[in-house]
Amino acid sequence: MSLLDRIRTCQIWDRARYRPFRVAGQSVGWVTGDVAQRLRGFPKLFRISDASVDLDPGLTSFEARSEAVAEALLALKAEGLVRGWRNEPYPVGTDFYAPPLMQMERAAVPLFGVRAYGVHINGFVGEGEDLKLWVGKRAANKQTAPGKLDHIVAGGQPMGLSLMENVIKESAEEAGMEAALARQARPVGLVSYITERSEGLRNDICFAYDIVLPDSFVPHNTDGEIESFSLWPIAEVRRRMAEREDFKFNVALVNIDFLIRHGHLSPDEPGYVDLAEGLRL
Amino acid sequence: MSLLDRIRTCQIWDRARYRPFRVAGQSVGWVTGDVAQRLRGFPKLFRISDASVDLDPGLTSFEARSEAVAEALLALKAEGLVRGWRNEPYPVGTDFYAPPLMQMERAAVPLFGVRAYGVHINGFVGEGEDLKLWVGKRAANKQTAPGKLDHIVAGGQPMGLSLMENVIKESAEEAGMEAALARQARPVGLVSYITERSEGLRNDICFAYDIVLPDSFVPHNTDGEIESFSLWPIAEVRRRMAEREDFKFNVALVNIDFLIRHGHLSPDEPGYVDLAEGLRL
């Protein structure tokens, strides 16, 4: 089952190449030696050793840390190290439920290997063999994964929203879904991984949701991020993911989780255990 | 959320106390120093070092290994080390899908920390807030977990059956379910853990199935293993698992997975990430 290749793509991490990134003495991410070297340009802000990179412990508040780091990131952006600036602050902390220790521009998050969160929504019609999944095709000018296949709705989790608020916001922007419908999305679990990508270390938790859509609903994108939508028979989603890499890397994982939860993969098939155990850290 | 306590009960494993148990040079389990000491009584059969316990490499077939080990286990049974003999051979190997290297009496499996497999079936009626789960109460004379709360159907995976064949067999024995109904059970994932219990190291994969039952169906036990069945509102299952330990340890995990998959826990609730990530190795 070459669906396993989709899992392995999300398990590329040589821990020995990384040292912890710590804020207020707490480990919140992972930094390579190369990145640590670039951070030496800010000797007041970062305490760098072979064992770790610590943010200046003299910065004792969320605001002070966030502002000082933002300034350094702007300099690193000018140097070309931080690419694809989005003006989207992400929380930085040890736990999704604890108050964040600081915030950091989304584009820099993979350089610091900071854990990021997102909502991933499987929108479908029908059931059993007749189940069809809505598949989006990302716009060719998207910063990340242009042209790749995607969920009907997915998005990173910004500061200050609950997950369900983000589901509703993203469902409106990406698929033109009204709040009353989006609210029917049901949380069904999560997928998590740490893996190296061109942008740095992706240390992510994808919260998964299912939504059964009315046959009459047709998604329309309002933010220019999705070029087109189409309804795929579930068997076709499975076949395509096994044969090709055209689903975005983490979308493939959430889709495999969907196949497992809905009984479209059988535990009597070789590879099932590795697939299921490979979906979460 | 003290559901997390149910997860922590399944994460009790001090790896430093164990050495690999190897068959044909392949690691298939974990043995404590105490057990290794007892195995020194069979110097021809087990090669024991501080680093590992190896089955005699001169035993080169499934049959030869199984017979030699069975003989030793009978002696250990007589000594009281192997308790609760069941006459149920379990496969021993590196992978669920590879041909097993040998078989071993079920009662001895935790002493060797060998990975064991089982099918766990969530049988329910209704949906959403009105969903009700069938809960079995184990007979007071059951060898393991007497009197504990259980699924409608669950059972260890023996040699020579597919998982679906086992689902059908166990559904008939434990709940009086006809094959045509049992076949509607849908595979929905797995739960896995390594944890110390009184019987030894439980190194298990529980394959989970959901079955939507007709309102008219009432389970009746045919093998004496379940004393009674009752229908529990899903909120009551959740509350009971958070407050008490009366669900069997691994049944609680499969039930938490059920709560997550059916949207009865919200990722906006603290603890959700640890619960979800704690359900699988």
C-alpha cells in the first residue's frame, strides 16, 4: 500500500541536527545549526549554545518577547532567511491550551520548529461506497503548495480564535459556506507530525472535522486561494493518494485518517497498522 | 479532564527494566530481569544476556519453536509463573501481516511482552446527543478484569482467523449476533499501547469497529463471559470513564477513541491533544 509513502513524507526528521528553542526556559521548538548561526547576529536576543537556543530571559512578558522577536524577524526577512511574510501572528507556547508565551509571524514558525495548529475539514456527500469527497485545487499563485489538491476547507490557527470560530471563518472564506452550515462540522480527531520541508521544520497538529454537506451545496471560493472544487468518489481519492503526490502533504494524512475512520481501509490489509500509528506523534 | 487518567494507566512502562525478547534474531517482545532469571532454568532454549533474551537459533521452524516453548511454558505453569492457562495459541512475530515466527499460549504472552491483537466493537443506536452505547458487564468469574464494564463484543485475535472472521465469531459468542448483522461492523481505526499490568507487559493493538444496531436488537451472551448488557447514553459513558475506573483499562481507550471520532469531545477542551495522541503508540 503506497499510501505509506504519504506517511513517510511526514516523518523526515533527524533530531540530532536540531537543538531546542526555548522561551522562558521552556522548550517550544527546534532550531538547526544553520539557523542558530544566523541568530548569532542578534546576541542580545538569543543565547546560543550547542545544546539550545534560548530567548533572552530578560524579556518577561508576551508583548516584550513578541516585539523583540518581530524586529529580528524583519531583519531576517530583509536578509532573505524568512520568506513569504504573511502578517499572521501565530501563538508560541508549550501547550495548545496554555496561554502562549509570545507570538511569531507565521512565515518564521518553521525556522524555529514551533508547533503550529490548523483546522482541516472533510466535506462530503453520500455514504459507504457512494461517498464523495469535495476536493479543492489550490491556486497556482499560493505561497505554499501551489496547484496541490486540498480539502474543501482548511486553514492555519491564528491567535485569538477558538478552533470552531476558525472553522466558521475559513468555511466562509474558502468555500462560501454560511455559518449555520459550517457549525455542523463535527470534530473527529487529529493528525500530528514533525517533518522537514523546504520552509523549515513543520511541527504541526491538524485538527480534523467532518461535515456532511447537502447535495445542493456547491462550494465557491471567496479569497482566491482555491482555484476550483470537484466531487471525488472516495475510491478515487484513495487511488490517487496511493499513486501520486498531488494532494498537499498534510492533506493526504487527514484524508488517510478519513479513509480509516469511515472503513474505507481494512485492518486485514497489510500496512494498516503502520498507517494508523503513523498519523499521530 | 480526568479521562487522561485512563490514558496514563496505559502508559506505565519503564523500558530500562526490560530487555528485548528475540526470535530468529528479530525483536518480538520485552522481558524483565525477573522473568529472564526464571528462563535460566531452560539454558538450551533461551540464550540470556543483560542485553537480550534470544530463543535458541537452532530452532528454525514455526513448529519447532512453538513446541519447544510450549514445553517450557508447561513447566513454568507448574511453577506458578504462567497463570490462567487458556489453551489459546497466539501468533508471535514482528508484524501483524507477516507470517508468525511461532505461536505461544495466550496466558504467557504478557510475560514475554509479545504484541497481541484484539477486535473491539462499539455497538450503538441513535446519533448525536441521543446516541446510546451498548455496555457489557463482565462475568464475576472471568479470569481477567472480572466484573468490569466492557464493549458489546471484544476478543483477542487468535491464530488462523482474519480480523473480520474474528468479529463474526466473537459477535455470535458474546452477544448472540447473527453473521449477517455482525458483518456490518465497520473498521474505524485502532488503539495501541505498551503498559505494565499484574499479568505482565501488555503490548497490544486493539482494532476498533463501529456497528449501528437496530433498535430491536438486544444482545444475549452465549459463552458465559458477559453477565449483563445495558444501553448507556453516550454522555453517561463519558462521565463514568472520567470519574471511575470501572471500564476495563483498554475498553476505556477504545471508548475515548469513539468519543473523539463521533465528536463527543471538543478539541477546544483542554487535554484533547494529549488524549488523542495518547491513544496510539
